Amino acid sequence: MGFYFTLLGSGSSGNTTLVSDGSTHILVDVGLSGRETARRLRECGIEPEEVSAIVISHEHGDHCRGVAPFAKNLDIPVFMTSEVLRCSGINLNPANHRPINAGDPFEVGGFHFTCFSVPHDSVDPLGFIVEKDGVKLGIVLDLGYLSNLVLERLRGCDGIILESNHDVQMLKVGPYPWALKQRVMSRRGHLSNDSVAKYLESDFDGKARHVILAHLSKKNNLPELALLSARRALESRSGSMALHTKLELARPDQISKTYRY
């Protein structure tokens, strides 16, 4: 079937991305409940016991709360840093833990993972580049700004899943306490629509066929705002780039379309 990916869910209620070639099925983060992860997998035609591996970006619940219940009776290797495992409190069979570290590549069923540090307020947060058969996917969620390292890693990607968490003005006037607003807007918080627009306007290399805006806040963003902001930025570039790259939205409460390469 070739390289494909599907976002099973993306947002504060839970982030989970399925990466597959039809025989190897990898979950990047399991932030949905174990039961909901299984249900959405089955909607994609995959049984839980068919999952080849789980890869975890960091210890926040919306990225890892479903790991233990989902994998409880399954012999699934779980790739995460030792610090993330320690801080997450996940009750994981030690035999199934595969320690990873930023900068160290690893392989899962022919998929090559490159993990790299991202700026976020957790113990050891990672972004991922996933490569197979010449296809390169970037998964970068939960970061306060696009560091030079992140920009470098995203170059040459055929697909990009990128956080577009909040609209700054909605956040400022929204219901969050001021301390939480400051945290979200900080350089170790979450990426705004404006930051994504700046990336698409200035640093995006135009190679990706799909850029999926993910991890949208329900209270501090609107899908229409995120998409409009990104689209305007992309269209400010050359016409061929705007035509080549499709902007898509990942919604928190539903499975995305499947992106095939």
C-alpha cells in the first residue's frame, strides 16, 4: 500500500497518529483513551494486536494517557525516553520499553525515525521525522516556537503535521487564567496561528504535498482562523508552491483523511 498516515485524533483531548505501510502499523503518541484508540484503529481497518510499535513524544496526558490501557494485554514495544517514562507514571512492562534519545535514530519495521528536541515545558519533548521508501514525514506538536533545529528537520519533508494551537487574540481574551495564558504563549508553550503563518511565509521550503494543521485549541482557536491564516501565508509565496502544497486541518473529535504517498 505504500507509506500512509492518518491522525486518529489531535487536540487537548488526545493526540494519536497512525503511520503505516499496510503491514507495519505504528502509533505516534497515544493520547486518546485505550478504548477510543482501539475503536478508531478498527475504523481504519486495523485491530489493536496488529500494532507494531508505539512511539511517545513526551509525558503530557494528551500524548500518552492511553498507552498503558491500550497496550495492557498486548506485546507492543513502546519507544520513549527514560525520563518521559519516569515522569509519565505509565505502568509499562519493562521488557517492552525501548529507550530513545534526541539525536539518536531508530528503526521500526523498515521505518526510520529521527527524533529531535523541541522547545516545550516537559521533561524531554521530541519531534519526529519518519522516513520509508524515500518518503519523509515530519510530526511536530507541542512546541513554543520553531527553533532552528526544528526548521532544519522539516526541510525536505513530503508531509508535515504541525501544531497550530491558538489564535493569540482569542487566547488573550479567553477564559484561561493569566498564568496559563502566559505559559501557552511562552517559548516553551504552544505554537500560534501567527507563528505557523510566519513559517509558511518565510521558512517553508515548499516540498511537502500536505501540511496538516494540528493540536488546535477548542477554547482559543477556530479551525477557520487557523486555515485562513496559513492559507494567506502560503499564497503570499510563489504560485506554484501554493498550488503544490495542500493545507488540511486535523480535528480533535474525528479521524482525519488518510494521506498516501
